[in-house]
Amino acid sequence: MSPSLRVSAVALIAIGLSLSSIVSAQNGSVRVTAPGKANLRAEPNTTSAVLTQVAKDTVLELLSVEGDWFHVRVQIGAMRVDAYISKTVAKLEAAPAATSGAAAAAVATKPKPPAIPVKDGMSVGVMAGSDVTWLPPNPARLIQIGDKVDSIAKSGPSMPAGDALPEKATGAASVTYVWIADGASATAVVSEKRPSFYVSFKEVPGFGADDLAPMLVRLAPATSGVRAVGAIRGRADQATRTDPDWDVIKDFKQDAIKTEVQPAERGVVRLVVLQDLAPGEYAVVFRPANKRKLAGADVLRSSGEAKLYGVIWDFTVK
């Protein structure tokens, strides 16, 4: 994996990690005064969610003062956390002295941290201890074939071939729609047999965080040098149908891997694999969380639910 995508995950929200002392920005800071650990909260009140905890003498970047609360920011690598800390457990720090000469030039030329790869508000990283390696989002291309899905991919336990696919197009010509990832293997390689993923989907256009479900799937290799993500049987004219009459969520075939979803906050989860992964091709994907029928025009075009089926975060397990 590219070293430029590897960043510290110490600031990941609500996954059991705490922060050490951080050097603040020059626009003001606060220092934690409470003995033990102090809470950083999502909102400026004592009933909001605790995002993480910080130790005494931790220095936090100050964004603003809101009543009895400091609005602060912590940044480690490419990760940034905005939160609130009570004035009862922190105090204002004096602004640091101005930097001059060569030291000032060094600060001015400090490179920016690498950007987190995001696709339509979604990002996925592989966790390894206190590090996160961000996976680049890749397209899952849609193709339309005839009656045999195994003409594209070897069938797996959750992706039966040909005749086993559900038939929902009685009285109309039907085809198989298959989402594939180009290339025989992913560029990203995961060494852990039972990895965990940091998954963020807080700002997906057209979707609320409660509408989406991240999951891990195994990709089926194909003789044509691509990898099948999933398949579904449908009408030949499905792409032009605007009525929500397609039970995609029920009938979509994919080789899902058993995982545990550990919520950190709304739209941020830790996805934990519960079994050793055999060597092969895998991907983290997003699917609709609500069990409702969908319009073929939304799923097979570039709008609506299509954005969920049309992107994957793939990797190889050796």
C-alpha cells in the first residue's frame, strides 16, 4: 500500500483510544487541567456523545469559546477531530511566541498531510494498531449478460449460477446484471487475516447515515480477468423503469463475509472481521440499509442507489 496514504489513527472516534499531548496551532489553545481523563464531546453539553478522552496537560487547538465550553480541534496526520471540552476541566493557554528566521520558514513550508480518499462522502481505511491505511475507492462497472452468470464469474456460496438466480421478470425478457471490478487483483494488499476497517459515511449526498450499511464481500474471479462484485436477475428494460418494484436488496447475490459493526458515532463505524480471510480478493461496499423495493432506473443508472453499487474499496489478501 502507498505510504502516502498511511496516517495515525490515534484520533479515531470512540474506539477505545486516547490522546496524548498535542502541540496547538498559533491561533489559541486550551490545556486540560482535570486529573485523570477529560471528555471531549460532540456538542457543548454534558449529555452529548463522548468522542474520546484526553489526559491532563493535553494541549488542544482552540476554535472558539461557546459559553461554558471550548470548541477545540485535534489533528494527527490526516485525521481531524472537532469537539467540545468543558471549562471546568480545561483552561486557556497563552498564545505561543512568534516564530522567526529559519524556524518560521520551516513552519511555512511544512507539507500538508495527505488527503483521505473519499467517494461521494464515503471513505474506508484498514486499521493496524494505531495506524489507518486508506483504501482508494474504485469503480464497480455494470454489465448485462444472458442467462448464465457463471459465464462471467465462478459462482460462490452467495452467488449461485444461472438457473439458481431468482426470476422476477415473469412475462418479460430477463437478463442478468453483474457488477464487476476491472483487473484480476486489487493494488492494495492487506496482510492481516482478520482485519478491522474504519468506515465513514456521514455526508453521502442523497442519503442519511441510517440509510446505509457497510459490509465486506469476497470478489469472485472471472476467466476474463475481472472480478465479480455481485449479480441480480431483472427485466431487460429494467434501466428504464421508474416504478420502485425491484426487490434488489433481497435478490442481489454477493459473497458476504461475516463482520461485526461497532458504531463510533452516527455515520462512523469500525467494521471487524469475525473469521480469518482466505487468500483472495475482497472489498468493503455500501448497500441500502432499509428493506424496500427500488426503481431499476435508480439502481442501473448513475443516480440514486447506483452510487452504492458502483463503487468498492477493494484489496487483496495473500
